[in-house]
Amino acid sequence: LWKLCKIHYILYYILCKYSFFLFFGSYWTFKNLTYIISRYTNRLPKGNVNNTIRRAFKNKIQHIVLIVYVWEEKSPLRFRQISKRPANIDIAFLQQNHGDGEPFDGQGGILAHAFFPRYGGDVHFDDDEYWTPEPNSGVDLYAVAAHEIGHSLGLKHSKNRNALMAPFYQTYSNSGIHLHNDDIQALQYLYGTEEAAEFNISSDDPDYSWPNVEVSVNMDDKSNSDSDQFEKVNICNNPVLDTITVIGNGSTYAFQGKWYWRLNQLSYDKGYPRKISEDWDGLADDLDAAVGDNKGNTYFFKDDLYWLYNADGKRIPGYPKRISVGLVDLPDNLDAAMIWSYDQQPYFFKGKFYWKYSRWGMHNIWPRLITAISPNLPDRIDAAFQWTNGENYIFAGPYYYRISGWRSMKVIFLHGLGDTGFGWSPLFQKQFQFPHIKFICPHAPIMPVSLNSGMRMHSWFDIVGIGMDATEDEDGIKHSAKQIQNLIEEEMRIGIPSHRIILGGFSQGGALALYSSLTFNKRLAGIMSLSCWLPLHRQFSPENVSINKITPILQCHGEDDQLVSQAVGRATAEMLKELCSSHKIIFYPGMAHTYCSQELDDMKEFITFHLPPS
């Protein structure tokens, strides 16, 4: 959930992409589901969190006889909280970049996100938010959780603004939530109807429903005709923006045709949309683009003209002017413009090209294809802007694309046995601040592990024992290595060359990183192997190691490691020196099977040297 939901559709209240309820986010094939709260917020007692999340699944309202079941009420689904993994739905409070490719943005903006059943069904809440168990005093955990659990069950967003699955943060009347009929239709399409015998809800009970939050229309306003009122209410019939921008006073405005909206952190302000002609002195309808400057002014473009407005939205005298007269090397009939957070410079878009603006004229490296930013972008766009959270968004038709400050380099880091990517991603977030590098911390699958008496846990492959002569899970190692190599190739497909990617890992993850790198046919920028060993080492020789035999390797190991012994670390180092041409081993006195501050400094130095800003 954004303050608008951030599972797929930003500024949905303007774009309104889909009609009515949406399902097809995949679904669970069984009806009894378990959930675990694997990481709690420090802002609330654990008991409050447990009770609030339980209410979002099935809610007993205190002091009221009525038992309100949010997701159980109208389906055969039943939910049970457990204290140990594995669970069907894993709920966690996390911060910033937390390893799933969908980083949070601090307080405000994105509140939470969830994954459909086919992607695991997990729910993540932004732990930087001020979560409260009740409405009106902060961000209501109950309302947000109830919405996100809908995604965990396979429901997408609803166009109906009164539905629980509408994609923005809402409050609710009285003390509980019922599903809207739109939600019920989607839920029952996936799971069937409820087992009515288990419920006895009287029609005399109070109605706990979402308040009406449709577009507010002042019926006493004589300046708008009936056709204008109709046009406001049906704005979603043409879900394409002309432009969107943040002006100098921090207000965000979106424009479409002759209408505009002022947006806030939750939705849009009361009384909108309004006519552009009513409030923007001399500004044309059907705009092409808008962008701010470093003085707080905003430029608006249409056809061959541009207007200049100050930080409060007041037109500066002398405008509009012709683009050809006032702006160097800027064509008429632009499609979009934005300040890109990558370098805080203005960029313009027209047709299938984009370029960085300079008052001294266009450099010969411009223009470039829009698809050079990412092959996932369309050839032509409608609008673009940098929002107050620092992220950049591109709009094309009813779709949006988040491009952020383009991070042209990646570090893929694999966790150890029994851990998840969440174990490392907060550390990278705090200790490794590289604006041009994105850290990816994937999760291993859950499987039985022989070393731990068959207990099921996150593991990249089965481990029978640890040592140079231990029995190894060859099929599992090769299968996971292929998955990691596929992940690298996916990054390459979106425009990140392999030589701008470092692959690393800790313990079992470090072992897999070594094996994956030395069997991968594309050269990497570097390899980091922490407290680990080389799997299937007998299968390697200097002749059959991949091109990454020349890739720099940083190997780190604790002298007091009792799990992957120092002897194993030294034996691995000797093999790597024989197989590879650029290997460095560092042992840390007193360090067990963990990491230390000096090791983090060495990792940071390695990353800085091998992934310098381009």
C-alpha cells in the first residue's frame, strides 16, 4: 500500500487502470493457511501487533457481540498464526532496501507491499512509518494489513473506491472492516463461498463499511455545468496524464485535458479536480510537459510555447514565450520532462528519444533512445516527474514505471544457511551507501537439511557435512547455481552489463557464489566469498574454470570459525590461487562464523574499487 498502494499502480486515483475487482494474482490451492510475524516493529508491543494482524484476518471486536471476519467472513479460508517457520504467509516490518527488489522510502509514501501466492504471499510493512493499532493517531496497521492480506490471497486492485482493495490508504467507520461487494466477488471467484453454518451475523448488527470517498462535487458551485460534473466523476474513462509536476512550494499537481488535481500524501485534496483556467493564470489546457528549475520555478510546455510560474504557482510576467526563442536546442511539441534524481538535471522526452538539457546546447552524446534507460520502457511516453520521495516515475498510457536514480551497477549477495536476504539487506543499507549501486539479497528456498537432522529451513542446497571431503549435494548445488546465473542474466537483460555486477555471499551463500561465478560464461566485476568453501572442488582445474578465472576474488575468513574451520578456509584459498589469477585472502583474528567491522571495511573497499561510478 502506498498512501496509495504500491503493489503496482502509483497515483491510481488518476490512472484508474482496471475495471471493478481484479483477481488473477494467483491463489492458494488449500483453505487452511498459516501466517507468522517474523519481524516485529519496535513502535508497538508484540501483543498489539499480534492482535492487530489477527483482526485483519479475523476480527473479534471488543465490547460488541458481533464477530467481524474480514477475509474469513465471505470465504472458506481459515487462518492460524504460528511461531516458527515455515508458514504460508510471512509478515515482517522492514526498512528501506530490504532485499526483495521493492525498497521502502522512509516515512510517508509507500506504506507496505505484498506478494501474490505464486510469489510466496509474504507481507512487508515499512517500519519507518508511525504504526498504531487504531485509526486517527498514526498509520492504522489494521486497515493497511487487511488490504495487503488481500494481495497475499491473490486479489489485485479494485477500481471501486469503496472497496477494501482500492489502492490507497483509507480510514473506516466504527470499529471494524467488512469486505465490499466488489472484494467479495473477487474473493469468491478464487475460493468459493463461505461455509455459512459457521457464521450467524444478524442483519440488525451495525454496518462497518468504508465511507464514501468518491470525488467531492460542490452542487452549489454555479461555475461548473452539469456536463462538467459528469466529466469529473468519469475521469477514469480516459486514464492518460498530460503532465505531472512538483512546483517550488512542494505541491504536486497532475494535469489532464482542461482539469488538474493537487495531490497529497494520501490521495488528492478535497474539491479537485478543478479547471486549469480557473487557477492557473493564462496556462493552456492539454499541456505537453512540465519541469521545475533550481530556483523553484516551473516551466510548462505546449506546442511551440512555454510558460513560467513561480514557487506559489503564479505566472511570471512576459510569458508565454516561444520555445525556439527562449530555450536552446529544445524542440516544439514535447512529450514529457523531469528532473532526474540520478544527477538532479532536467531531461526531456520526445518520440522515442530523450536527452539532458543544457543552456549551452545539446551535447553530441544526445539524444538517446528511451529504451536505453531500460528495455522495459515503451518507445514513447506521456508524462514524467520526480516526486517528493526522490523517486522518478514515467507514465505511458495507463501504466507507470519507476526508474529512480538509475543504478547502473549491482551487488548480488547470498545469505547463509537458515537465514534470508533480510539478514543482510539492512546492513548493506546502513553501511554501504553507493548511489550508483543496488544491492540484491535473494532468499534461498526452504528445504530439509541433512546437517540439521532434516529440519526444513532456507537453504541453497542440502548440506550433509562441512569439510573438504564431505559428501555434497551435486544436483542441488548445480540447480541453485543456475538460478543465480539466471538472476545475473536477468540484470543483463534490463541493461546492467555482467562486468558491472559483483557476486558475493556468506557461508553457504559464499560457497554458492564461488561455484556460480567459476561456472558462469560472462565476466563479473568481482567475487566476494565470506567464511565459506568451494563446492565440488574436485571438478575444477585451471583449464575448465570459466572466464571468471581472471575476475578479482576477495575471500574473508575468521580465525576462530568453528563451523567452517580456518583449515577449510585455507584449503579453499590454496585452490583458488591455483585456479584463478586475482585472489586475495584475509583472516580476521578472534572472528568466529560471523562478520566484523574490519571485514565490512574491506568489503566496502573492494566494492568501491571494482564498481567505481561510471
